[in-house]
Amino acid sequence: METLTVMLACGSGASTGFMAANMKKAAKDMGLDVDIIARSESEISEYLNRIDVLMIGPHLEYLFDDIDSYIGDADIGVVLMKPDYYSTLDGKAALEHMLEVFDEDDES
């Protein structure tokens, strides 16, 4: 399996920096080959050609509602992070949610 590149986006990139670190640790523990970067929502367009998944902080739900205007035709999975694991910076729960979303997409 190729490395999956995931971008976490929030307002300034600060809280997602901590979440990215926790997700990297969880990915290693789970044996997943995942590269995780944290950036501010203003940087999304700069990374579209380098990422497979975009995870958006729950406080940026408005981005999720209008995500097509951000990503255009890019073949990127988009996940709106849940407040419960985001508020506690639970990297394992975030990865499990992301994988669950993509398992559902693969089944449809």
C-alpha cells in the first residue's frame, strides 16, 4: 500500500498540529503508512496536488458544506472531524473515523 497523505485543516493550524502528532503516533501503533500534515484552512489549495485526504476541524463545518469550491476536480477524500475526538486530540479515534468513512465510500 502506498503512503496515504492526510492534511488536517483548522483556522490557524495550531490545534491540528497537536492532532497531527497524535495521529502519527497512532498510525505507527496501528501499522498504517500515513503521512499527516497540519495547515491552516487558507493553505488548502496549495496542497491539493499532494494529499489524498483532507480532514477539516469541526469548527470549520462551513468549509465542508462548500468543499467543492475549495478542491474542485481534485480526487481527494474529505472528512469532517468529530468534536468528541477533536476536542481531546485523540489521534487514534481520528484515524479510525477517517478509515471508517473511506470503507463506507468503497462499499457504495
